[in-house]
Amino acid sequence: MGSDPKGKKPTLRSVGEFSEFMGSSVIQICGRKEVTIDGCKGIVEYLDCEMKVGTNDGYVTVFGTDLNIKYLSINTVVVEGKLQRIEFSDPG
Amino acid sequence: MVKLIRLLRGYIVFSVTGSYPEKFVNTLIRHGIKVWGVRSRDGVIFCRSKASDYRFIRRLSRRSNSRVRIKEKYGLPFIVFRNRNRVGLAVGAVCFLLIFKALSLFVWNVDLYGFENMSYNHVKDVMKSVGVYEGAYGNYESLKNIQTKAMIDFDNVSWITVNVDGSCAEVNISETEEKESVIDSSPCNIKAETDGQVIRVDAYSGMSAVKSGDAVVKGNLLISGVVETELGGTHLEHASGLVWARTERSERFIVEKNCGFSEYESNPSKRYSANIFNITVPLTFSHFSPERNYFNFIEENRAEFKGRSASVSLVGESVYFYDEKEIARSESLADEVFNAEMLLNELFCYGDKKIIDRAIMHSADKENYYYEVRYVCEEDIGESSEIIVDIGEQQNASDDELDR
């Protein structure tokens, strides 16, 4: 996260920084082909047609077919495939 | 680009099995190992990662009770390793790189632009004489010198730019534009270009010195540029006008009794060759006897790559053989030749004259037929003749006129 010279207002340079600043995850859906989850805590479950990702707000489960992880980093996961639905659930 | 770098450095596809393969993938990410192309099939997760990271991945798998196994290997390091015993391949690859590097030092494509009045081959020859041609060493010390030399060799070129980009040379030529002729208004007379009888005088400026019906000889004054003023003095003008006169002209034509002609074979011999990097490789071996007379017609089809002509071309050569023969012309054939020559001559030399009458006289000796044509024409016989003026005298004349 960047900040201005006076150090008062933080300047956000990316969606990842924004999600970190807000304390909740940011989910971007691009058509039915791609979903980007910023602020993820890791993959919980990964099957052919279902992927469960842990976030600060709970779990996000992506349902679809041919689900692949296009990009994976410590904070972000980009899932591509033919998306069917996205479910939110609480931990535990 | 990323794909190319990955291929150069080598990458692997490995499978992760165990009770919680997802956890293992999370562990990899947390340890800073880059994985991509992650997919799950039947409870097995397949990942891609750098080949150099695999040792660390294997160590991590032992700690997290997961099992990893390499499924596929891609990239240059694996190709090199697989072919480590094939020395020929390595030598071939090195030779390829060396030849590639050596060839890239030469110019293999010369593009010529910007000229309309000169032929492509002429421009190509001149540029070749200054060192810009296909196959030339491309490390030109000074392109300015080349441009200057080319400018000297071309007659009517205002500027030339030569740019060398890798193995391609681009020559841009700008031809000089012909200047519009400046109307001459210096004092002059109109004099007779040839003998004749004046029919009509149209004097636009100056004073007419002849009238209809006058006979004139070559050099006689027709329209004078020295014009008298109302006050009795004179001033000089640029005389102009048309002086139509009836003239007599004669032309002589000689038609040889025996004449040579070329008898061509109806079907040309064709042969093809490929031009690769300025090296000609014959593709057909048709019979060719250099003792016979021939002329050849060469057609070059260049291969193009991304809109630029490549250094590979197919050259087709059509060779037309002919025999020199001689025939004796009959009188009627000679008449036909003469008529054709006379018509051509009239077309080009008498286009501005009106032919009133023509008389043809015919004679012959052992070798030739002779034809003499006497024309009676109507034409403008005036031609400009400069008046040479002594400035001192002219000044005195004007002063005298002012005094009066």
C-alpha cells in the first residue's frame, strides 16, 4: 500500500491493496469465463466442477465446468472455465 | 514473451496426490514458488512450475504428506539433455547460428522507391555501382558518401536517401522536375527560315516587313522588332507573328536492293533458375547453343515476406533464337518500303506544314533504289533572330528622342 508524502491518506495502487485496506475480498467476474478473487487466503477445495476459496469474509465457492486456475498468488486467484454460479458461505 | 522465456528456461507439469492436495498448492504459494496452469482432474491436481523449483517442491511434498510426480517436461534444457549424445545436432545448431549471424551482415533486400522517369534496372545498376546491391556487405561506413556518389551518377535526381535496416536497404529517390520555360521577351526580328512566296502575314508585335505575294529568300526580314514611334523615334520590341508562305522542299530516300532480316523460331526455349541469396541455382537444363544468334527475355518473380521482397526469386528465361537471312527486294516491295518511310517522315517532319503537292522521282543502280520527293507546302517560315543592341547607342537614341 502506498501513501502520500504527508502520510495521512493511503494511496491504493491495485485492487489487491484496496481489498487489503478494506479488510474484505474483492471479486471481479468477467462474463461467464473468468473470476478474480483478490484477498483470498488459499484454496480450500478444488474439484473438476467446484472450487472453494477462503477469504477474509468466509468462503467463496465457484461452480462450473473445466475450472482451471489461470493465476495463483498469495493474495489473488484467477479462475477460468465455464462458470455456473458463485456461492458465499461462513467458516465453520 | 513469457511463454518463450519459460520454454528457454524449461518447465515441468507435475501431479499432486494425497489427502489434501489443495493444501499443498497453498503451501507452494506461501513459499514463493510460482505455479501456473493449475487444473484438477479426478481428484488429482496438475500444476506447472519452473524446472529448477522441482527439488524444493519435492522436499515440501515429503513434509506435507503429499505425493508429487513429474508428468511432462518442456523447454530447451530438456531437449538439450535428451540429445546430449548427438554431437551432430549440436554442431548443426552452432553452424546454423554462425551462418545466420554471418548472413545477417549482408544486404539481402534492396527496395527502390520514388522514381518515375527512370527504369528500375537503370536505378538498380547505378545503386550496384555505388555498392548497394543484394549480397553486398551491409556495414556501410558512410551512407552519405554512397548518396553523394549515386547523385553524381544519376542525371536528373534532386536527392537520394539510403537507409539500411538489418539486411534490408531502402533507397528513396526524388527526381528533379523540369522547369517551365521562361517566355523570352528580348528584342528580336522574325526572319525567313527558308525560301518561299509569302501568302499571309499575321504580325502580333513588331512591324511587318513583307506583304502577301512577296518572294523571300532565306534570311530575309519578315517582321521587324525595330518599331517607329509616333514622335519619329524608334524602340525595340520582341517581334512575334506568323508568316505563311508557299515553299518547296525535297527529301531523298534510299532503299537497298538486298536487305537482311531476322527469322525467329516460333517457340522460345525456356529455362528456369532459382536465385537464393544471390546464388543462381539452375532448375532446368534445356539445350542451349551459344553459337546461334538469340535474344533473351528474363522474368524474375520474387518471393515476398511480410510485404518485403525476400532474397529468394524464381527466374524464368525465354531464349528466342534467330537466323540472319538476306533477300533481294523486288521493285514493288521497294515501293512499299519507300511509301512506309515517306509516310513516317511526313508524320514526324511535316506535321506542322500543309502539303499542297508532292512529285516523286524514281531511279536505281546496282545496289539501291533511289526516291526523291519534291513537296510544295504551306508553312510558317518565320524564325526569331536576336537583335544585338549596343546599350550605349540605345541610351543616346533615347536621350535624343527625349530632347525632341
